[in-house]
Amino acid sequence: MSDSPAARLQALFEGHRLTPTQRRIAHCMVRRAADVPFLSSVELAELAGVSQPSVTRFAVALGFDGYPALRRHLREVAPAEPERGESAFNEYQQAVHAEIENLRHLAALLADPEPVERAGRLLASSRPLPVLGLRAASSQARGFAYFAAKVHPDVRLLDEGGTMLTDRIDAAVRAGASVLLCFALPRHPREVVEALAYAHAAGLTVVTVADSAFAPVAKHSDLLIPAAVGTGLAFDTACAPMLLGRVLLEAMCDELPDAQARLEQFDAGAAARGLFVE
């Protein structure tokens, strides 16, 4: 397990049954792990988009007398990491360093390969395999689906919302799908949460890549693997979720006995058509 502030916070929340509002607070705290030990309850409430009493109830739910006791604890177990000369970096460099830290956290998470291996088995077993990602997560879903289609016999990309989304989930279920893979990134569209609830009700096992274990999609996910996003720029950066998607591809390939043969067949066809210039 990584010793980053975010990892230490996540460990603090594990094992607690949290309400949706409390999960929202926990999610916000993980995303702002370096700042949280120095925030007032009012400031944290504003960041999480909840009421100040909700923050107090959250602290009590974790076993503390109130938010001040929780904050004192956070200053002990999740202090801000040494700056390592960060003041010498401009904002663009700081964003890159933050992404490097996210990748380190992902690497530590993958020290236990069981969740990814389980996901690989699930994804390989589903015919067809629907892959969902809307708005900010659409590029992650599209990238996964592009490569997955080279080795999986039937991948169905769901990257557009609207009334057709549930129809396409229904069509996948009728065709024999047993699993849905979802990429879910902030800001989390309500439509994604509703789509996962619908998929669950339709009998699909939901595997999710999300920015946090406390993301709004968590309650509708059978297996959620977190990969943090960077928040230092005007728009979030998602290097860790993208890499996790490639890791899931690798795990899925390991479970598909004809994956290598399919890749070789594609390469032969590409060469015959002169598809690439290399």
C-alpha cells in the first residue's frame, strides 16, 4: 500500500458503512488529501458540496467526537508530504509531478494483483462486452474498446448518453453479455450512475475504473478499482485511469486463449493492406 496522504486517508475510511453524503465527503478528502488536515469543517463542506453538520456527522461515523478530533488525527496520520522543492516548479511541472504521484499510488495498489486478475477473468468471459464511458471518461472507454476489439470477439462501446443508452444495454444483455466495464471520472454524470443501476438490475456484473473508491458509482459496482486523477490544471488529467485500462486489457488477454492468434491475424491483415507506415 502506498504511504501517500491519499492512501492513508483511504485506509482510515475502509471498513466503515458510509451514507452517500458521507462517501461524497470521503471522496473529496481523498482528492484533496494534502490540504484536508488544515481545512475547517465549513471549508470541507463547501468543497464537498454538503452541509457543515454533515461533515460533523461524518466525523462521528468514523468514531471521533467531532470534526476537530478528526482533523487532529489527520494531522498525525496524513500530514502533507515534504515539498521536495516544489516551489521551484511552475504550475505545469507541478501537474506532472502530481500525476507521477498518482501513478506511484496505482503501482502500490497493483502490488495485490487479485482484483485486476479477477476483472480480467470477468471481462474475458462476457460475450458481448459492453464498455461504458460518458463525457470526461469517453476517451478512456473508447481507447479500451479500440484495443480490446483486437482480441475480444465482441466489444460494444457505449460512449453516448441519451434514451438510447438503456436500449443498448438491453441489446447487450439479450446478446448474452454478463459483464459491463465502466470508466467513471469526475465530474460524475448522473446518467452514468443511473446506467450502472440499470445494468445491475438487468443482471450484469459491473466492473468499474473510477477516480476513487468513494466515487458515486461505487454502490452500483461489483468490482471497483480506483485510479486517481490530477486536479492541478483547469481540467482534470487522467494518466492513472488510462494506464489502469491498459492493465485490464493485459489481464483480459491473459484469459483469452486465442488473443495472440487474433493479434497475429490483425498484424498480417494490416501488413497486407499497408495500414501503417512503419
